[in-house]
Amino acid sequence: MSAANRGVPLTTGREFFGRHQSLSIVVAAAVVTTILPLVALVPPFSGFGNLDVWVGTFANAGVFVLLALGLNVVVGLAGLLDLGYAAFFAIGAYTMAYGNSAFTGLDVPFWVMLVVGALVAAIFGIFLGAPTLRLRGDYLAIVTLGFGEIVPVVFRNADTYTRGTNGITGIGQPSFYGLFGINGFGFTNQWPYYITIVVIIAIAMIFLYRLQDSRLGRAWVAIREDELAAASMGINTVTTKLLAFAIGASTSGFAGVFYAAKLSTIAPDSFGFTVSFTALAMVVLGGMGNIWGVSAGAFIIYELQTQGLKQLDSFVKSLHLAPIGPVDLNAINFINYQYLLYGLALVLMMLFRPEGLFPSRRRRQELREAEPLAGEDELVSGDPTGVA
Amino acid sequence: MTTATATGPGRVATRLDLGRWTVPVAVAVALVAVYVLLIIGAGPQAQEQFINALTIGGVYALIALGYTMVYGIIELINFAHGDVFMVGSFVSWWLLTTLGFNGSIGDPVVLAAVLALAFLVAMVVMGIVGVVIERLAYRPLRNAPRLAPLITAIGVSFILQNIVFVTISNSIVTSPQVIPNPVLTLGPIQIRAINLFVIVLTVVLMAALHLFINRTRLGRAMRSTAIDREAAQIMGVDINQTIALTFFIGSALAGAAGVVQGLYFGVTKFDIGFQAGLKAFTAAVLGGIGNTTGAAIGGFIIGFIEVLSSVFGYGRWSEAAVFGALVLVLVFRPTGILGQQLGDRA
């Protein structure tokens, strides 16, 4: 790297993409979109399901990537521990259900609802964030956890407006209006959903990258590091925190709208603490504050949970292993063990990588303060300011 | 609860200067208010409902004590704690059914012996489980980023739930209610034996814990570790041992609550730990996290909120009411009812 700098002003790929983040996100999104289905065809993975199943889970994983990206703003950047993040996911999904389903009789297009859902979620983000502004640390965590529990309870019990536990069915699907020969997305073909969510993620990532390096992004980090010092430097902590909640919530709202449209049916039980927690685990395991890290973390955890562990049983059975001594793997019903293994995986991953799989540069520095950083490359993580 | 005195110059910045009588008076006023509400809502059943609330609240308080002790000493929201309570209820279920009991025991001597055994076994087993969890999942992460142990805590919660799910049962399990069910009359109060037992037990355990923390050497070690770990270490406190002890006591109390769950409700299930843990944690925060008296008060408050909401016909909303109360309290007192002003730690 440094050798290239010394001579002619050659730009390496790394430097180029470090300088052109938006372009690199588009390129990366395209590359990842192409590679993932190919990987799914390779033997160990192909044993877990056919290509269509995999593409379907990629689209679902995309929902969680969006959730993790949004939560990363709140937890990773602004340092506000939010344990009730699923509330905004639920609000986005129900907004979609109200805007486009037989229940209300409205038929607003999915693409419009994406924006509406994000806006509604953002408003609720401010609304639910406001009472928490005075709270610090774990008191904030428990209040957000409380909101995260209250929102599904409201959706479950306000039957007249939400159809209670049955949830809302017949939610309209996205449509390309004949573009690429696709009208309604339907249920069988997963590819349009996959492509759509990748595009949404790419837009969200570009937006979040620009935001992270902006004045607001720096204010978030300042608040995370020391709220009092940030306030005395003239940062308006009230608006800054509320904006973190609003932007985090709106990303979650996007995810909710897409999720409702893809499933075409939603019920309050899909938005419990498990979702909030899963999103948090994705952020922490991916590497808090690192946009690429949390995306990868979200993808890995989602696929591990839904494809890896749920299909582990059929995968093991398909291997036709001979019994090893007294242990006959074929006799074990792995479906029963999926959450046990999931818990185990979470604990082990955390024990081995407490800073996450892909820690942000700044966090790495904090964790290894003693070690000299001379050898570090300025542009390694595509994060030239060192913020995050 | 009123803000008694303003923070004067030179004073330590605790929001509420708890005078000697503030807490008892406030508790008495709150209890009378609740009782009036219960009379409005439940009429003749007011007394019974009041006792129910005390019983449920006692269970929450027992679980909340473990949460608050662990938080006080290592600042970790131990999400696995609710599941320790759940496993405790299964230990008691296992013991009682293995011994061949499936209904109430008439002979008072046998009953006392069985109860003592059940509580002893459940508390010791869960205490050990708690220590093992701390050793394996939390201690290696003591100097890791703050959220890392939170994730392992939830991972451990998944593990405990699913060990029970896989090895015992995936649905509701009936636990023997060994305490017979006569209604005792104590002066003007009519109370079922089981309620009396649970309330007395909670009070005894809380008093014992209070004495232990405030009057013994080990309790002093726990308090000093909670205040400043490094300073305590310099003064000769064995930090690892003290933290392990905290986990042992907290988990043992959750184990006791688990036995009560079986005795009082007669049922248990692999997933009851999550909701119970959540409410108990809410109780701990409501009272001021890190403060054992606060956790007890918080537990009873939640018991009353639950009973009140079902008395007025909004049982389905009790969860929302509990968390609503939490938000309200924290908006006005950001560190809970008895909480101290915390420093800036996020």
C-alpha cells in the first residue's frame, strides 16, 4: 500500500473505493447479490435446501440486515441501548397492512408505503424516544424493552383495529408494473423480493454511510463517548438523540413494510422481544458501529438460525452417516435442538470474539489501546475519518 | 414518594434524602390506597385479592433480588436469571414427583420435612447453576465491551429453556401442590395456608438477605465490590469469590421462587422464565437497580399492578400496565424509586 503511494500517483482499488463509498456499496451489493445464489449451489450449503429456498431466506435475511443497520445507528453510533427495537418493525409492518390490504380496503402501492412506513416509524421513534431522554445506560434499556413489550400487546388486544392475535391478512404485494415482465411479485418466485431488498439495503447503506460521516454522525459518537462533554461542546443532545431514534426507527419501518408485503400476513406475535434481541445480537456480533460488519453479522446469524439449524436435521439425514459407536446422529431429531444450538452458538461466538466478528476501526483501537497502531492502514475499513 | 429535601450546596447529589420514616410512611399510604382501589374494584373479595397481590409480588421480589444483586455488583442485566427461576421450578417438580407426592400432604411433620428438602435442594442446585453460568459465560467477558455479556446472558437463557424443552417437556407440566388448602382465620384476616406460607417465606428470606448483606463479612465484601471493584481488591477482597457468591445467593433465591411457583400455581413450563424474569427485572429497575430494598418494593408494586388490572377487568393489559408504570416512574425519577444518582455509564 505505502509502496504504491511513494511512486506515481497510482490509486489502488482499496483507496479508490475508500474515497467513493457510495459507488463501492453499489458494486459490493451487485457482487454479493450474484455470489450468494452461487454459493448456495455448492455442496455443503446445497444440502440445506434448493436454490429457491435459499433465495427466499436471502430476502428474509435482508429484512434483518435492515433491522441491524437501523439498530446500529441507535446502539452502535449513538450508544443508546435499545432493547425494544422490534416495536418500530411492528409499526412499519402494520402501517403497510393498513395502507394496502382488504382489512382497510386501501390499495396504496408498496413503493409509496415504503416511504410512509418509514415516516410513521420515525414519528413513533421520536414519540417513544422522548420519555427516555433523561435516562442513562441500562435504565434506558429497560424502558425501551418496556415499549417493545407494550407495542405487541396493543396490537394483540386492540382487536377492533388490528384483528387481535389473528393479525391482518391479504396484504398487497409489490409490483414492477410490467417492468422486467413482472407485475405482482407473487409467492413462488423469490427473486424479485431478493433484488428489491438488496436495492433497499444498498440505498440505506449509502444513506447511513453519509450520515455517519456527517456533523450529525460525529455528534452521535460524541454523545456515546461522553454525553456531558458533548453537551458542553454545544451539541444539542435532545435533538441528536431523538434523530438517532427517528433514523433507527425509520430503517426498521422500511424493514417492516417489506416484511409485511412479502409475507402478506402479519400477526402481533412476530414482533416480540426475540426480534429485538436478535437484531441486537446481530449488531453486537457483527461489530458495533461498523456498517459492513453489522450487515454481515445479521446475514450470518439469520442464515445460521433459519437455514443452518432448522434444516440441520434433513442435512444430517441426507448424509446417511454410519453410527459412530453408540452415537447415531440419524436418530437425533435436530429440530428440537435448534434453539439450544443457537444459544450455544451465541455464547461461543461472543466468548471467542467479544468485540464482534468485524469490529469497527475505532473500537479495535479502544480494545487494543496498548498496542501501537502504526501499521494500520488509514482506509482499511473504508472509513477515512476514523469515526465509528 | 415526595422529593423530601432539595439538594443544598455541598450535599451529595442524591435526589431523595430518605428520612428515617419516609419509606414506612410512603409504603403505608400506598398500601391503604391500593386497598381502597381493591374495595372499589373487587368489593367483598378485596382482602383475598390483596393477599394474592402480596403473594405474587413476593415471588417477583424474590426473583428481582437476584437481578438487582447481580446488576449491583457487575452491572450486567442477567437475562438468564428468569430461566434460573424456571429451572428451579422444575427441580422442585422433579424432587416432589420422584418422592411420590402428587397432592397435598396432611401430616404436618412430613409436610415440613418435604418443604424443607424441596427448598434446600432447589436453592442449592440453582445456586450452583448460577455460579457455573457466571464462571463459563460471564467471567471470561468481564473486561469485554459492555454488550458482550448481555448477548451471552440471552444465549444462556436460550440454552436453559431448551435443555428443559428437550429433556423434560415442551408443554405445561403439573407440579404437586403439597400444601393443604384450608382457609385460616387470623383475627379479622382470612388467608389460605399457601398464601400465608409464601408471604412469610418471602419476608424471612428477604430479612435473611438483608442481614447477610449488612451484618456479615462476606456481605461487606459484596457491598464494597459493588461500590468499587478495584479498591475492594486492594483491600484484600477476593473479587472472583465475591461475585460467585453473589450469583449463588441470587440464583438460590430464584430457585426458592421456582419452588413457590410449583406450590402456589401448581404448573410450570419451559418458557415461564422469560416473562417472569422480565417483570422481575422491571421490579428491580422500578425500585432502583442495585438496591435490594428497592427490588422488594418493586416486586410488590408489580404484584399489585397485576392484580389491580385484572380486578378492573383489564387482565389482558396487565403487561402494558406494568411497563407503563415503569415508564412513568422513570420519567419522574430516572433512577427508580430508591435509586442513587448514577454516574455517566452507558
